[in-house]
Amino acid sequence: MGIKATLLGAVLGTMLVTPTMAEQLTAVSFGGAYGAAQKKHMLDPYTAKTGVKILFEDYSGGIAEIKAQVEAGNVQWDVVDIEVIDLERACSEGLLEVVPQNLLLPGADGTPAKDDFIPTALANECGVGNIVWTIVYAYNDKTIGSVVPDSIQDFFNTGKISGKRAMRKRPQVNLEWALIADGVASADVYEVLATDEGVARAFAKLDTIKGDIVWFDSWSQVPQLLNDGGAVMAQSANGRIFDAIKKDGKPFHMVWDAHVYDLDVWSVVKGSKKKDLAFDFIAFATGTKPLAGMPDVAYGPTRKSSMALVDPSVIPDLPTSHLDKGLKADGIFWADYGESLGEKFNEWILN
């Protein structure tokens, strides 16, 4: 009887576990306030709806970790948030799965997905856009001094405003900023940067502040650098600064001049054993309501139907309200030139 009871208990226990309850996804993003917003509006609601547990990890961006997993045949990540500036290269190198767009949900107002998303959100077959974001620079009102910057030229002018500048340790955006600060029109930046002379010009401009640069790897480091005086000005994803101002009351100020805006997308790592489940998560996470939560950290939703749910007071802080001052990051350019410029950039840092 004891054996029968044990077997019956095991059977009944198994019957109580549905396939979704036993499933787990690994999702990877950028942490901080952005990751917290994704967890609140995308991950937790998906788990509540399906029972799927999501292991949520942070990374610093780029494609190196994705490439290492795929090439080693040891894929640990399923869903990854990737910047479009890196997406073209990752997709062309076969590091990501093709996301079937027919799985995407219609908008809450019934609009078909292909018409509800802004065009650039569905431009690449390997990802579905979830935010419009941008890279600005910011300063601390309490440490900036009497001269307040308002242009990208000021960021590069240590004679006008002395002190350290914090910058993300990668060529993207830094080279664009250097050329714009050196007088190249935003519309011509990528044409110039595609030439040897343009690359030399960009590095020459970076040379003028090289001794005053504090390098960082993760956006999460920026608020602390500004807060403790580690840098007088700091490059940042706009949402990090917005969150520090709104939630933590920090005396930070964003400069929108020459901001470089882009999209982030949800993608699936090539070879994920949970590919279909990952697609299901992406369809849910890019629905009208989940995307409407991204303005919590001043990132614009990629669906038109989401804007009806956005607090109007946040709209002036969204990158889409400042496109006239910005430059759209060119993912195709960085797919073509990213590897060579990455090598040059790393060599420049070491010299």
C-alpha cells in the first residue's frame, strides 16, 4: 500500500504541473531603471499570465557575449534586448533568430501590428523594437560651476569647462560626437566617417579630451559618476538621467544637442532551446500596454497605440520630442565598419 500511495502521489503531483509552469526563459537587458521598467511592465505580467519563470540578467551591450555563446554552441540566453546600432551586424553574422512578425499582436485599438509599429521598429527581421531611446550628455547643477554647457562643442571644450568627461568605452556615438563637435553637419557624419580622413579627424578630436575622459562600461555607472563628482559631464542613455531626476531628486540636467537616438529591440539568440517560448514572450512584451510602460523611464514606445496610455507630462522628456536636435544612429554603417573601428578605438585607448 505504501508503494502504491507513493506512486499515486507522484502521479497527482505531476498532473498539477502544467508545461508553462515548468518552463523558464533567460532574458537579458541593461539593468537599472530600464530593466526595472521592463520587469514591471513586461516580464512580471508575462509570468503572471503564463506561469513561465524568467531569469533576468544584465549585460553591457554589444554582440561579443552573444557571438561567444553561439560560436561555442553553448547558448545560455534566450531573449536579449539589443541596440539597433548592433542589430544589423548581429543579424548578418547569423547570431540571432528571425522573429516571425505574424506572431505580433494587433494594437489595443485593433490596428494590425504592421501598421501600429513605427516603421523602424520592424525594419530588421531579427528583432522587434520596444523603445526609442537616445544618448545625451548630462551635468550636475551643483558641480558644473558658473559656465553651463548647452552644445556638443562644450563637451569637448575643456578650456571653457574644465573637469572630467565620462564616456562609454566603445566607438559608437563617441566618433559621431567628435565629428559633429569638429564642425561636421549631422547629415554628413556617416559619409565622413566612412573615409580614412574622417576616421582620423574623429580620433584627432577625441585626442583633445583624451586625458580628461573617464571610461565606463555600463549605463548604470553614470548617475554615480555625476553624483560623486567623478565627472563634470557624462554621456548617458536619457532614461538613466530622467530616472535619477524624477525618482531620486538628483540635480542633473540633460543636454539634447547632437543626441544620438536609436531603438532597442527584443531578439532571440540563435540556437536558443526555448525559441518558440521566446517568440511568445516577445509578442506579449511588444503589445500596446507593456510598451506604454516604457515612458516610466522616458523611453518612447514603438507602437502608436501605446501613446494613448502615456502620461502627457512625460512627453517633453521623450527622445521623440527632440528629434530636430538629434542624429539617428546608423546600424547599417556600424554593421559594415563596426569591427574595424572597434579595433582602431581599442588601439587608440591603449596608446
